[in-house]
Amino acid sequence: MGVVEKRQGLSEYVVEINRLENEADRLHRHAIQRLFDEERDPIEVLKWKEILDVLEATTDRCEDVADLLEGIVLKHG
């Protein structure tokens, strides 16, 4: 497999990871909004907000790794 094929193959995954991360951002915003609209117990709000924020940060890190790998492949082929 040549360098061009490796880049194209990885690029498809990076695009999909970026798409999924954008979807995760949208879902996070929606979940936080619902949490504050519907939950009345402040302790539950704090607990669930922390969980949702960790999940969102995890998807951000996945996107960072995908971007890093893409950069490595582009630089070193």
C-alpha cells in the first residue's frame, strides 16, 4: 500500500471521528439543557453534569488523537 492510499484510508477515519465528535457536542449541549430543565435535585444536577462533561471531554480527546495521527502520517508518510 502506497503513501497516498494510507493517507486516504486514514483520512476517512479522521473525517468520521470529527463527525462523531461534532454529534457528541450536539448531544452534550442537549443533555445539559435537559438536565437543567428537568432535574430539580441540585446534587443530581452536579453529578450528572460531571458525568456528561467527562464523556464530552473523552470525545474531544479522541478527535485530538485522530488529528495527531493524521498529522504524523502526512509528515512521515
